[in-house]
Amino acid sequence: MRIALYATNEYPYPLPAGAIHAVVTLAGALADGLTERGHEVTLYCPEESTTKAHKKTLGYRSFINLPISVPSGSIRYQCKSFYSQRMVRDMVDDIKRNPVDLIHLHNVRDALPLMHLLPDIPKVVTVHDSLFITQYKFFLNLYKDLPNTHFVSISKRQQEGMPELPFFSNVYNGTDTNLFRYNPTPENHLLFSGRFIPQKGVDVAIQAAQQARRPIHVIGFFDKRVELTKEFRQAVTVLLHQPYVRYSKKVDYQNLAKLYGQAQALLFPVQWEEAFGLVMIEAMACGTPVIAFKRGSVPEIVVDGKTGYIVQTLPEMVRAIKKISLIKRQDCRDHVEKNFSQASMIEQYESVYTAVLNQSIQ
């Protein structure tokens, strides 16, 4: 198959140290994997990217490396969208000159509005965002009837947020089990990895570690793309300076994999209906169990009592930390290899592509 892939031009693939953008990682890994399986794949991406697929940059550097300073919050979000939309426009022109069998988009906001310019090419659109946000659903609904467009969810819970969207399939995200290697002998500390925004619950994770009298390694940063209150920033900053907290801002993926394996448990006190949560399968691939709040896709990813614990309150998280040694780390690794590997994800998307192309022929 001739496949075109696009996620964003905000970051290059692979991600630079310290950056967190699951969509870039997943789209890049999918492009590499599909290429290895013999498909003719074109990845539209920034110039700094490295991929096994045919790389087309169309002259665009990544947004984070542009020679202009863009403030955080809504201004940054708007500028980033302008930049991405311009690249998508050029991508559309390029595909008109160099047709493909199928386009796979991992970007709804910037790419989908221009897809009417390619009406005859089947589109697969993976929705990575939570669909429990009223305003987001309102605007996505404007494109649900776009011809020759097939939506894919990344969890069944995500679909429940917008049942009116005609989902074609569900494909769980996959992680690199060769990079995230199994470690049967962890150290005694806990781990949190993610952006510092209220929805991710970094403050709750640190408080849980404190109450459980356990050290915690916190990896992440205050996300410039999100407008954060002064109170939230101050509260998290104070917590990061507690004596039982080790804080790392910039960690490349190789070292991140080692840090997952060294932790006795990953804390995932998610505060919203998260569509997936890649950190959970990355940790479990290393044998590290996950203690997570029962929100979003958590019940689809974590097997309660076997690959971690699913809890609903801070006190329950503290109690789960104290019994984490009961979880067998090999069960965590086996669970990811069976259900959430990159190979599994790639195979499922191949099946989706075949079904979409067969449908378009009929």
C-alpha cells in the first residue's frame, strides 16, 4: 500500500530529550513499522526528523525550533495551529501531484478541515483527544460526515464520549517492547511521568508518595501549551522541592526506559477521561505495575490486582502503594507484549487500511 502519514510539525520524530508528545511517537513508530513490513510510506514531518519511511518535510522545521519566541497558553496554541495548517495545505498539494492509496491522519484540528480537497483518497483519522469535552465535541461534530473519512479510537471509553461519531474501528496504542525492557529487580521508589497540568495529577502523585512514606522520582514539565494558574504552579513547585522527591525535567527516551524499570510502581492519578495514557504501557513493558485512578481508559489497560491497582481516591492509592510488592512484574510485561506492543498496533492498522480500501472499491 502507498500510505501518507501526518501527525504535527510541532516536534520532530524521534522526540528531543524532555519533550512529551505521544502522538508524534506513535505516528513515527507506525511509519517505521509499516515501512519494515513492505509498504510504501511517506511521513510528512519536520526537517529534523529521522524515519525509515520516505521523509517529506516540504521545507518545514519543527515549531519548537523556529527562530521566534512564542509565549505559552492560547497565543502559542494559535501560532502552532497556523504553522501546522500551512504544512497540511502543502501536503495536500504534494499528494495531488503524488497520489497515495490512503492517508492516515493523527491530527484532527489542523488537518481534517483541508481533507475535502482530496475527496477521492480514503482517509483514516485516529482521534487522540478526550471526547468528554463539550466544546471539542461540538467542533469535531462539524466533520463527522466528511466523505471517505474513517475515524479510529484509541480506547472504547473514548468512543463513549461521542457515540454520534461514526467510528470505523478501535486500535489501542502500542509501545516499543525492545526499548522498554523488562527489569525484574526494581529499586524502592515510585515514579510519575507526564506533563504538569491538573488533569495529570502530578500533585496527587507526590502527596500519595508522601503519605505512603516512599521516595518518588517525578519526570515532566509545566506545559507551555496550557494556561496554568499561578496557584497550581506554586503548589507543584513546592511539592517538587520536598526531600523525598527527585525531579528530572529533561530525559531522553533511552534513559526514560531505564527509569521506568527502576521504579517499583508508576503512579497515574489521572483527573479526567484520558483517551489512553501511553505511560501506563511503557511502565508495564518494563515490568513496573501501575497504580491509577479509575478514569478514562485505565480499566482497559490495567488489570486490577494483576498488573497494578485501580483506585478512586488518594487514601486508596496510598494503601495500594503499600501492597505493590504483591504484583508480579512478569505479569505486567506479558500483558503489554500480548495487548499493547507496537507490532500489534501496526498489524491492527494494516487490517483497518485493508478494510477501508475494500470498502472504497465497493
